[in-house]
Amino acid sequence: MDGAPLKVGQLLGRSLESHDNFQKPDFFLKNGGEKGPQIDFLRPGSYNINTEIFRVEIFEAIKIMENEIGIVEAKDGVQMSRDEVVVKTPDGHNHFQDGQKFLDQGGKRGPQETPLTPGTYYINPYLFSVTKRQQTRVNQGEVAVIISNIGKDPEEYLVGDVSAAVPSIKEEYMRTKHVVPKGFRGIQKDVLGPGYYNINPLAYTVVIVPTITRSVDWSGQSDSSASFDPFQVVSFDGFPMQVEVRCQYRILPENAPYVVQKIGSVDELEQNVIHPQIDGIFRAQVSRVPAIAYQQNRAEEQKSAEEAVRADLSKYRVEVVSVMITNIHLPEALMKTTQQKNLAEQEKSMFDAKKDAEQRRIEFEKTKAEADSQVKIITAEAGIKVAQHEARQTEERAKGDAARVRMLAEAEASKTKQIGDAEAAIVQAKGEAQAKAYRDQVSALSAQGVTSVEIMKAIASAGLKITPDVQVSGGGGSGGESGLVQLLLADLVQRRQPPKSPEPTA
């Protein structure tokens, strides 16, 4: 409450050494201690302070809890420039607990870039105000795109040795406009992956971009986070239709800054880009074809729509996974007519199928009969081959038998010839001997005598009788008849005599 007056614009009395935590007021006053709030403060403890010179106020220490950060704003320091939103924080002030060093290092008045991380801090509330904020959390399947409010002017990105050495950098910047590397104001090219980050929301704006596949539904019964009413469209032939659609897309992490640069956020992408584009594409498609044809060519129409949506969203660096027509609602009257037509076509198809089945059955039976006869033909051919082989076998066997018989006949003939020759020789020998005997008999008996002898031998060997058993003689007349009677009687008597028993042989 006493001391040298503060300078114009000065809020706090500067720090002095050796005043022993304000317990030596005479030293404080003699060494230029200034009147008013002091930049130095008392830490927890007991102090002997003259309350006639110093008034002490008690403040709570700054406690930053887990998952929190402290945003610090300096109430004193160098004046910040007009184009600064957040000032760069100097080093060496021990987390804003040494206010004098903060000022000596050129600390500026205003929001500070460096935040306080979880912990307990003794900070002079007359020099700094602290506001607690939540840490930046990036979940799995997300990235954080950082928009820096501090840093060098993006125009500087186009000049200097960097762009001269790498001309593609200048071209990339001209295409992306505000996507810049670290250290420049604007949308940062590098993104943050899942985790907790101590990011000053005054210095950096964080845009969370999901990188997992997201669905946008145009359906009356959808549980998707982004859903719209089904498309109410009119077909080429004038029928009102309701088409339900689902679009699945994803944003790659490296493309997230460019999506933010072009659109702003994922919600704006779905509301202001995907929804109107797909709406227009499907309305144009349905208006070009009749209602029934659209339903019948559903797969082709879906493929065509997907190609159109993919081409449009590629301009925003959004990758389309699929575009599906989940349902098509036609008017009741048209549905009934179509069903009747389809039933008639199905009946016709059924009859045609039965006809085809019967024809196939006939062909099958024909093929089966041919297959059965083919078995017989094969069996007959096999029998012919067997018979031919058996005939050849019989022929060969007959040839063998004939050769054997011929050999046996030749052997028998040879044997017969030999026997005949032997018998002929015997006959010849006998004939020669007999002829010699005849010659000798003729010499002895004369030829007539030999002839008589041979005749007698022949009669004897033949058992012929040349003399009668009964001789009848007599004259003519009755005497002749009596002789014949006697001959008959004698023959009768001879027939009735029993045969003579053979004489016993000695």
C-alpha cells in the first residue's frame, strides 16, 4: 500500500530480490518497491508481514484435473498486434508461475498459445487468468484436422527457397489454397490420430473427421446417424414412385484436411453435398425410364447411380464405398397390373418348362434306348470277335489234328507197306515152294495125276459127297416105282433115327 508509483499502463509492481517474502518492508521501500498489486506472491506457509504496508489476499491454487487443460490469458505485457488472435508464449516462466520472467522474456498481453496441463499451479491471478477446458479427444476411427490461428502468413509458403527447390509445393498450394504445413496459419496438412491432446482451442480449431465407413440413408425407417426421407420421384410414364437409397462412403486420413478445406465438416458434407447430389441423380434417372422398367432394371440403375455419385464425390476427395437402392415403392394399381402380367408370364414359363421337360424326357428315353441297344451291339460285336477267335482256334486245332492224323496215316501206311511187303515175300516164298512142289509132282505123277490129286483134295476140304447113301436100281414098269418107294422109306427111317453119341476119346 506504499512505495513508488506504477508507470502508465503498468498493472503490477515489479519483482524485487531479498525482501524475504515481503517480511522486510524497509528493504522493499528503500530498493524501489512499487505501490499496488505485486507480481511476486506468497506460496503456502507462515509469514510475518506488516499489514500496515502490505495487504494480503488469499486465492486458491490453480488445479488442472485429468483430461483438462488451462487456458491462460495475460493481463499485462507487450501489446499484441491486430492480426494476432493468440500470442506466442515465451519460455522460462515455469508454467506462468514466474510472472517477472514472463514479462522480461517479452511476454505479450492476451490469450497465450501454451496451455496448462493437468497439475497444481501457483499463479498470480492479477497477472494471469486461467480458464479450464477439456482436452481434445480423438476416438478410434477418427482423425483431428487442425486449423491453426497462429503462425506465419500462408502467402509466405509460396516464396523462399522451399517453393523454389520444390515447384510442386507451389502447385499443391494453389490447388488446395489453405492446406499448409506446420508453422503456417490455416488448415494443417498433418492430422492427429486417436488419443488425448492438450490443444488450446483459442490457438487451434479442431475438426473431428471420421475415417470409418459412414452410411447416409434415405429411408423412413433408418437407424443411421444421417438419415433423410425417401425420394419422392415421378417416372417417365408419369407414375409417382418412392425410392429408398443408402450411400456408404469414407474419408481417408490423408484426405481429411482437404474435405475440411472444401466443405467444413462431415455434417456439412452430408447435408450440403451428398444429399443434394444423390437426390438429383436419382430424380434424373427415374424421369428417363418407365416405372416398371426402373424396377426391373434395378441392378443396372443402381450401378449407374453409384458411378455418378463416385465421380461427383471424388472432387471432394470422398471415397464412395457403395450406393444401394434398398426399396422401390410403386403405385398400388401398377403393382397389381404388373403382378397379373407376371403371373401370366410365369404360367407360360411353367408350361414351356413342362414342354421342355417332356422333350428332354423323350430325348432321354431315346438316348437310354440307344444306350441299351448299344450294350447289345457291343455284346454282339464282342461275341463275333469271340466266335472269330474260336473259329481260328478250331481251324488251328483242326490243322493240328489233320497234321497229326496225316502223320499217323503216313506212319500206318508205312507200317502197312512194310507188313504187306513182308507178307508178299512170304506168299512169294510159299508160291515158289508150292510151284517147286508142283513141278516135282508133275515130274513124278504126270500132269494129269497131279490134277486128279488136287481135285480130290478140294472135294475133301469142302466136305462134298460124291457117292450116294442109298442106291436104287431096277427095271421099268412097276419095278421102277417100287425102287422109288424104297428110296423114300429109307430116307424117312434115316431121319427118325436118333443121333449117334460121340465116341469117347481116350
